[in-house]
Amino acid sequence: MSRAKATILCIDDHWNGLIGRKLLLEQSGYQVLEASGGDEGLKLFRSHAVDAVVLDYQMPGMNGDVVAAKMKRLNSRVPIMLLSAFELLPKNKLKSVDSFLSKSQPPNILLSALHEMLGPRPKPFFSRWLEHWKSRNQVVTH
């Protein structure tokens, strides 16, 4: 996926973090939609085609893990990066996200992780196995 065409939805209740990430991503060639909370982020997620989500964990009303779970139910193919001031979060808070970063990480780490999330996604194991089986057994499908 070309970064110049990728649309990233950023969600954070802290204005300075939200605007800082928006500027960083725009300077890196991404289009950015921003939301100041989970409900607003879900509305944008439903109404706009986004290629990835960068989401704060701790927000009033609805934490990022809850927002991520709702987004995955709407569209499981959109990768979600969860950010937190905490260095670690319990595994159950990370089950709906594709990437987790501490907010203390430098900007180049965030950009690298986002670029990786937007890259080609590997097929699930069963799909790969089935393709391999078909090729070995010369199964023709119509």
C-alpha cells in the first residue's frame, strides 16, 4: 500500500498528542483523520474508508481496547495500533489490536510499525495450506 494514498484514523483524547501524531503522519505522506475520543472515532471509522487506525489506550468514556474490539467487529481487515503511556498492558487488552507501542517510543518507531502494518498481510494458515494442497494435488477449481 502506498503511503501517499493511505488514510490513517488517529484517536486520542489529548489534543497535543493527537495533533503531534497528525503532523508527523501528514509529513510522512499519509492522509489523516482525527478524533478526540472513542465514540467520535467509531463514527469516522464507519463513515470513511481508512487503511489503519492509531489509537490511544486510556481515554474517558471508552478505552482504546474497547474501541478496537468494536472496530474489528465492523472490519477485521483494518490494522489497529494501540498506543499507551504504560510500557505494558495485559494481554486481554491487546487481543483486538495488530500492534502496541508505548507513547515513549520515538516517532521513527511509530512510523516503522505503521509502515509494517500497512504492508502485505500474510494469508491465514488454513488458506496457505489449502493452496499448497491444491497445487500438490492439481485440483482445478471453477
